[in-house]
Amino acid sequence: RRDSSGIRLYYTATLRRFDAGIMELGLVYTPVMAIPPQETAFVLTGYCTDKCTQLALPASGIHIFASQLHTHLTGRKVVTVLARDGQEREVVNRDNHYSPHFQVGFLRGHRQPWSPVGLAWCTWTPGGQVLRVSVGSALQGDVLITSCTYNTEDRRLATVGGFGILEEMCVNYVHYYPQTRLELCKSAVDPGFLQKYFHLVNRFNSEEVCTCPQASVPEQFASVPWNSFNREVLKALTGGGGPHLTPPASIYLLVPSLQGEWDRQPLPEVVSRLEEPTPHCPASRAQRPAGPTMLNIGGGKG
């Protein structure tokens, strides 16, 4: 068989007015982000804060025209919303039926994916949720909030962040113009608050939890007995109870292209949130058979 795979490049002598860029939103994928085992819908949230966009974005803002969501094997839902003046204004991208085996990017205002990573072209997810990018401009002082929902029912140890496929990520690659110096705008729970969590777990549980300085964060999480108390405290720390539970801990931001102090930043205050739309599947034009249909694909009589 002839191999027809490859890439096709286009060039032009007539340049467009703007250069486009890609910005990575969400969480820093380090062991600081963690999901307890046996969870059905554990939420982790990453922030690109108003302080960051105020410094990095041009006065006229940026125009987001495409988005690609990304997690590893335990990811089930991903959403990025834009907040302004303490209110959620727009959904940048949402997938309530996310699968790591079907990763596609979506153009703003289009229902058809443009990335060839997926196995086939599609418009609707199994639950009927339209996947699209509906936001236009992100302005100085806006907040971009990315939340990922995970299912770890089949795991017996905590799942931590990292590059490995059995580790986790929570990322949205947004495509925008005009290009800025900002390539990464992600956050993580402040490591100092995380160590306070391990100390609290060690203090209020009879089991021994290794909080010694020489132990790595994955080793510390592996030693946590996942009773209800330890789960709820971690949810309170990371916002794992859902997007409406704001964690009290400060965060540090990963914005390597900008000078400034990015440790122990306060979390953005969002007082008004968008309602999640109810999935709607359009009625089929033709009735589907109630049972299996026998098809003769061989051309014979039986």
C-alpha cells in the first residue's frame, strides 16, 4: 500500500495583518495537582488571573478563534470560562463528555473540529452537547478559568500531575491574535499550603503520613489514608468539590515570559457564574429501528 500520510504547507507573499499565537491555560502539571482514588467527579481548577492579563494583553485585547482541551486518561469534563469584573461572561470552550482518545480543536463559531488528531469528524458528543468556541475578545483585567473533572474509580492511589499518561493534566490551548509574549498562563496550589495539608492529615489521623522533607510530593500523597476527612480537606484546598467551591489557598502563577512577583497570588473573586446549559439532542428525522437490523453485504440471498 502507498503511504499518503504527511503534511501540507501553504505560504504567501501577502502577509496577514496580525500574527497568531497559542496560549496554554489551566494547571501547572506537577505533582502538586492531585486527585484522590475512587473519585467519580473530582474537579481541579487553574487560573489565568486579572493581574496577568492586565500586564500581558494589549489595550485592545486579543481575539480567541480556536481552542483545544486536554487531559489524560481520567479526564471526563473540561471547561474554560472568561470572567470580567467578578462575573463569568462567556464560555471559551466546554466538553461535558471529554475523551482523551478523541482530542480535537474547535474554531470559534463552528461546530466542526479542525484538528486531525481525532478518529473521525463529528459535531455532537454522545450526550448531545455542541462543542464550539463562543468567546470573541479577552481584555486586560479579564480572568480565564479552566476546570477539569476527573474519574478515578478504578485507581487505588492518588493520581498526580505530570507528563506520564497515568499522571494528569488540565490544559486548554487557545489560538488567538494578535500574538503576545504570553505563552503560558497557568496556576497551581501554593506548595506551602500543600505541606500544611500533609501536616494536618498527619496530625488528625492515626495512620502515619510521611511529611518528612526528603519525601517527594507523590510519596506523600501515596501515604495518605483516603478517608472522608482527608478527601474533604483536599477538596477545600484545591476546589475539588466543584467550580462553586472556592479554595482558600493562594496560588502561584506560571508566567515565565513576564517579570514580576507571581508567588502566593490571591484567587480571583468570581461572584456571579454562568448556568451550565442543559444538553439537548435534536429529534431524528427518521425513526430508528427498535432492534438490530440485518444487512446483506455479500450480495447473496441469505
